[in-house]
Amino acid sequence: MDPRVRNGMVAMFLVSAAGVATLLLEWPLIVPIVLFLCACLAGAYVVKQSLRRR
């Protein structure tokens, strides 16, 4: 395996691990944001579907 490829994979793994740790630490702040984003996406989908039916 090419050393650059291996270094890239290790870096991606470390970044993803740091992201997961941050999510776990910031969980009370992130949950409402995620719910809000999901609600926005669902609302946009419903509006798009209702506009398409006309």
C-alpha cells in the first residue's frame, strides 16, 4: 500500500473519530439542531409534492 494512501486513510479515521467524540460531547446541543433540520427537509418535501400535484 502506498504510504500516502495509508496516511490519508489514517487522517480520515482520526477526523471521523474526532467528529464522533465531538458529537457525543455536544449531544444536548446537536439533537435540537438535527430535529430542526429534519423538520425543514420534511416540510420542503411536502411543499414540493403539493406543488407537483397541481
